[in-house]
Amino acid sequence: MTTKLTLSMPLRFKRTAAALSKRRKKSISALVVELIEREALREKDPFAGLDGVWEGRDITLEQLREKAWKRS
């Protein structure tokens, strides 16, 4: 089952996605699904390597993630 999702992105990314979609003969939706599936398989957490760096500090890894998300 699929569900509708609306994405907001800069126009240049839309153009790039449209060109890539045409070249690969897949919909933009299919490309987004592939990207998300690929990243989920990698299970790569950009903060995972920082566990030891923050030992003895007064900030937890979760607090660090929250700060990073607030900035973006």
C-alpha cells in the first residue's frame, strides 16, 4: 500500500530529480523510496562515532542530536 507524501525542495533539485527520473525511467517517488530504503539498510547514524568523545561531558548523545536538528 502506498500513501501520498508532499515534498518541498528548491527548484534546482526538482529539475535534477526530474532529469534523473527520466534517465532511469522511474518516477520521482520510486527514486525517493529507493534512497530511503538504501539509507535504512546502511543504518548509519552520523552521531554514532561520537559516543566516546562525549564521555564525562554534561550533554548526552540525544541532546546533541536535538541541538543538531534545531540548527538545520
